[in-house]
Amino acid sequence: ENSTKASSTQVKEQNEAVGELKLRVAELHGAQDRKMLELQAQIKGVEASQERELMGLQEKIKALKVEELRSKLEEVETSQEQTLANQAMFNKAVDQRQDEVSDQVESFSKKVDESIKQCLGDISDLQERYEKERSERMDSQAKQQGFEEQLGHLIQTTAELLNKIDEKPKA
């Protein structure tokens, strides 16, 4: 009975551990999704900022003289090239971070899968052990019942023999 309670407790603990692991995987997926949304928002913000900067520069260009226009145009092109280079670096960093997060999630998922397989194996082992112990208990109970029946017959036979001995006339 104690081993059955212990087996049941172990199964419950393992089920709770599996549940906790599943929650952790869901949290990691959620964190990855939130990070993706943050990065997309940052990209949109940078793009909007670049668009505003470009519009401002275009207005200034209209007001400049032809010579100044060429000079400012070169500055704008340089600035835009730098912005594009910065954007490319930022995009590369975002892609790299996304790859890292995906790798981490994949690795964690594999660990969770391995843990689940181990837990299921442990549960199967516990169930087999429980069935074996239950079968052994039932065999033991059947043997005990047979012994008790034999002992009862022996006592009854002994009592009958004693009665016969007591009833015999004394010579």
C-alpha cells in the first residue's frame, strides 16, 4: 500500500514536472514573439524617422542655390548610404538574434521532449512495478487463504478425533 502511494506520488510529481516544462516552452515562445514584435516596431520607427529626415532634407534642397544643392545632395547621399549601412547592420543583428532565440527554443524543446520521454518511461516502469506488486499481493493472499482453510480443516479433524477419543468407552 505504501509503495502504491509512493508510485502514485511519483507519477503526480512527474506529471507536474511535465506541465511545468510545457509552460516554460510556451513562455519561451511568447518571449520570442514579443521580441519579434519589438524588433519590428523598432524597424518601423527607424524607417519612419528616416522618412521624416529625408522629407526635411528634400524641403531644404528646394530652397538652396544650385551650387549648394549639389553640395547638400552629396551630403544627403552620404547620409543615406550611412543610414542604409546602419539599417543593414541593424537588420543583420536582428536576424542573428532571431536565429539565436530560435536555436535556444529548439534546444529547449528537444530537452523538454527528452524529459517527457524519460518521464513517460519512468511512469511505464512504475506501472509495471505496481502491477507486479499487486499480482504478488494477490498470490500471497490466495496462498494465505488456502493455508487458513487447511488449518481450519486440520483443527476440525483434530477436534473430531478428540471427541471420538473422549467418547470411547473406557475399559
